[in-house]
Amino acid sequence: MSDDKLKLPTSLTKTGASVIEPPVSDGVRTEMLKAQRAGIDASAKVEVARLQVAQEAIAAFKAFFDVLKSHNELQATRAEWEGRVTEAETAVKKAQVDLETAQENNKPKMEELEQSREAQTRLLSLFDEVMKQVTDADLSDEVRKEARQYLLQLSDRIVQLKK
């Protein structure tokens, strides 16, 4: 049985160009080319989809970094305005202290002005009353002359109080 081995003809055992291809019809060749083209189109679509996914990922990363940048700018602006508010509050407190100091320093002057206004008001009332009596009554020329002198003195005092 050692000779029972199957022996292939030498034409079949040769490799390369000596292999005979069965004849292919044009219809089969066309179908093969269509199948090959469909495979290429499918591969191209897959690659286009991969590129689109990569572009969307890049756009997402860019949007994420824009959000981070915006957040950092917001924090910087917030810190700047908190500093400005603190500075303004300090300035307001200083102004309040300065105002209270000025009011305390000016208190005697204000009291003096109030007394001066009160004196002026009394002198003006007296002036108006004397003027009314001089213009309404039938007075002699000498009394009128004395009243005018008195009115001049009153007006001088009023003017002096205003200074």
C-alpha cells in the first residue's frame, strides 16, 4: 500500500505562471469589478465617517477649551470687580470719616452762622417795620430824617453781619 499514495501530475504541482486559470466570462468579470468597486466605495465611506468623527471631536475639544477660556476670563473679571468694589467701599468709608470730621470742625461755624441769620432776620424785621411807619404816617421832616438815619444804621449793621 505504499504505492497507494495519490500522485498529482507535475503540471498541477508547479506554481506561478504554469497554473491555468479557468476562463472567466465577461459577466463574471463585470460582477467581480462591481464587487471590488463596492468594497472600495464602502471603505471610502467608512474613512469619510472617521474623518467626520475626528472633525467633530476636534470641534468638541475646541468648544471645551473655549468654555475653559471663557471661565478663566470670567474669574479674572470677577476678581477685578471684587477688587474695585472693595476699593470703592474703602473710599466711601474714608469719605464718611472725612465728612464727620468736617462736620465736627464746622459745627462752631454753623452755630455762628445760625446766630448771624437770626440776628439778620430780627434786624430786617425791624428795618421793615420802621420803613413801614415812615412811609405810612404823616411825620414831620425832622422825624423822617431821623428815621432815615436810623434805617441807614440798620442797613449798615445788616451788611456787616453778612460779611
